[in-house]
Amino acid sequence: MRTLGWPVVLLLISIMSSSVVMADTQYWRLSTDGLTVISDGSARRCEKLAFQFLRFQRLLRELADLDEDFSFAPLTVYSLSENDARRVLLTDADKKQQSAQNIRIFSKYLPGTDLSIAAIVDIGGDEPLQSVLLTYARGVLTAGPTRGFPVWYVIGVADVTNGLMVRDDGSVLLSREAPFEPVVEKTAHAKYDLSTLLSTTYKDLSSGGDWKEFSKRAREWAQYGLLTSSDRRQHYRELAILMRQGTPADEAIRQAFALSLAAVASDFEDGRWRHDAVFKVPPSEAHPTIPAAQSIDPAQAQTALQAVADRVAQQPAVQ
């Protein structure tokens, strides 16, 4: 099981110096549709990352039922060589934590007022991109148009993306299991039946709740609601809207599903719905067009890396 920081910044972020840094490798850059990608490796890698992020944004819009007129905030995505990541992305505290806990920090999502940054460490494999897409989803839904919705909806919808893969044709493969879980110092080992899950608030979780178990259960409830049938998807979303408006969970369930809370809970806990869940999302009709990436000179690369170092330095330390 991989580990993630909670709720939006991956693992431990602490203050670091903003000394000038130099890139140790060649970087490429492209910008399109509010997204900028700065990547090591090759122009092709840069273009692929842009495609994957734009496709992911489309998926997130579909899962969360975001209005078409909603615009994602400007985002810059970095793919950093290991050496550059150690100098500009990973703090001394991060390096100590990796060593002490035998973990690997794959990425960080660093939100900002005018521009957010998502950075991955180029170590190969799927984990770096998967981890930052998950924390990005959590960040967008926590601070974006769904921020007033119940926590089970915000975290559940975001965590459906845990471990997904974006194929070159634009199709998305969702993971049945959750390869990443939140890092928490303490856990209450709480149990979340459907009634408890629906009634849990952010305040409950911050004052002794079990983030790991809650996120697991919220993800399962989102899979039940979003990946099984169009009717159930409609009921799941209507439930979230009703509870956002203050309707108690049992009454909201009755209105949304036309069933009692006990009946819906029994169907959910039975688990037979898993056989009907569809974990492959076909390509979007709006296939993103990606411009050609251009190589950037050492001075531009230095400026780009410094922007990452400065943003890391601005992040408050996680206690």
C-alpha cells in the first residue's frame, strides 16, 4: 500500500530555503487550455503528460458532475529528474521521513491562489503520476465547486481516481483497489456503516475520526454510486445535493433512492453490485489537442525549477 498526505499535499511539506537552483537535465515545455507542462525526458513525454492531465480533468468533471462552464484553475505540471527533485521539491524533513519510514515520495500537489503546481519525481513506473492525480483531485474538489457538499461525496468522488491509468487513446482504467492511502499519525480505528459514513463531517474526522477507514469506505460508496448504473449514479448525486441543502441522511436517502436507509445499506454492504461495476471509461468525445513541446534553455529551466522551490517554501509545515 502506498501512502499519501492528507488531504491535498502529498506527504510532509516544510519550509526550505529559496536559493537559486540549476537544472541538471534538459527540459521541455508546452502550454494549452490553462495547463502548462514542464518535463524532463523528451518532448514526447511532455506532450503525453499534458494529454493525461487534460483527460483527467475531463474525467473529474464527469465524475463530479461539474458544470461545463466550470473552469479549472491554472495549473503547471512538472516532471523532475531525481536530482532536481531532491534539490527543489523534497525538503530535509521529506528526506528524513523517507529514510526513517522506508517510504517513497512520488509527488506533491502545491495549490496556490492564482496558480497551482503539481510535481512528480521521474523515477519511472505509474506511481508518480497516479499519486499526484489523486491529490490534485482531492484539492480541486475540496476547494472547488463541490466544497459545500458532504465529505463522503467530496472524498469519495476524488478517491475513485485512486490508482487510475490514462491510456494513449484517451480511455481510462480505474483501479478496483486503492494503491494509495492517507498518512495519519493516529487513527481511532472507527467503523463506518452507511449511516455513520453519511453523517460524518470534516469536524468529526479532524477531532478523532479515522481518515484511513473513512476514505476507504467513501471510495467504496462512490464506486457503488458512480460505476454501476446510470440510475444509481443519479440517485447518488441527488443524495449529495439533498444533504448539502441540509436534509438528514435517512430522509435524503428515501427521497433520492426511493428506499429506506436500511434497504440501501443492505444492498451496498451485500457487495454483489461489484460484479456490475464498470472500471473502464471510454475516450471522451472532446479529445484534447496537444501542441508540440519546445525545448527550453538552461536559464529558462533554472527559472522554472526556482518556481517549484519557492512554492515549496511557501507551504506551511504539516504537523
